[in-house]
Amino acid sequence: MGEFKGNDIIVRYDEHTCTHSANCVNSLPAVFNINAKPWVNANGAAVEAIKKTVSACPSGALSYEEIRKK
């Protein structure tokens, strides 16, 4: 499982579950860009937009955890 930590959110990706529907890449390319290294930029968009895109992943390969500020 890959983990991509941003300032406010951690995005996790399970490559073994992914069906490569490209919903994430098409929905939020500023965060999910297969041509970039790393391919997930967890600071690339607002947290709510990332949560919405991750939640729409049809295979469940993407998940997230919000970082609680102290």
C-alpha cells in the first residue's frame, strides 16, 4: 500500500485492489497524475475535493485519513 502525506490529509493507495478505472485521474488531475513522481500530490487540491474523489473510487483502492491539527 502506498501512502502519500499532505499537510492536511494522507491518501492511501492499494495497487492490488485498483481496477484502473482512472476516475481519480480524470476527476482530480492536480492530485492524481500518473506522469508525476510521486503520482499522488496530497497538497494538490482542497481536502474536501480529495475526500470526494477518493470516496468515489469504484474499487476502494483509495482511502484517506485527515490529519488533525493541534
